[in-house]
Amino acid sequence: MTPNPASPSPAGPNPSAPPDPMRITAAQPRDYWAGRFSALADRFRAEEANGMVAEGDGAGEARVADQDERRKERAMRALEAVCAGVEARGSLMEFQRALERRARLCAQKSSGSEEKGFRRWFKGRKSGA
């Protein structure tokens, strides 16, 4: 007997379907997240470079810093999107906190300010999820 196309499909995931390799369900070490984060940030940088035209408006350094921050935020959102489990999300949050601490230390060494670097784009984020 063939299925009736008008009948509704059962709700929920298909248990016999293979798991999506792009979705992360288990906790991952910081090195894993660092590699994924770096790869995404590099890919986004290349995408931007391919679409950019050289401009000589004198605001280049500030624009580059803003682009870096947006690229980092975009990479972090992409990583959050692939977390399909509580354990994965928790390990990503640990990576975020470690990355924030490192950026804060670097910012303190270079300018004495804690508000620069990654801290700015983690403001307002929920610490648990």
C-alpha cells in the first residue's frame, strides 16, 4: 500500500535517519571550538575581502576593527547555531568565557582598557543556555 500524500506526516524526528554531522550534541574541548571559530572567522574575512573595494577615506583602522568585531560575532553566532545539545552549548560557553578572558588580558596589556576586544561583544549574552 502506498502512502497517501494528503495524510499528515508524524511529528518529530525520524529515528532511523542518520544524525546530521554538522550538529554538535556532545561537549567539545576548547581546541575544537577554537579551530571552528578560527576557520569561520577566516572564511568570513575572505568573503569580505572578495567583496571589498579599496577606499582611501582615512578611517581604515577603525573600520577594520569594527569589521573584526562583526566577524567574530558572526562566527560565534554560527557556532551557537550548530549546538544541538546542552552539553555542546555548555562547552561552547566555556570556550567563550576563556576567549573573553584572553582578549581582556590582551586589551589590558595594550591599552589598559577592559572594554575593548571580545568583552564588548559578549556584553548582554546569557551565560547559560
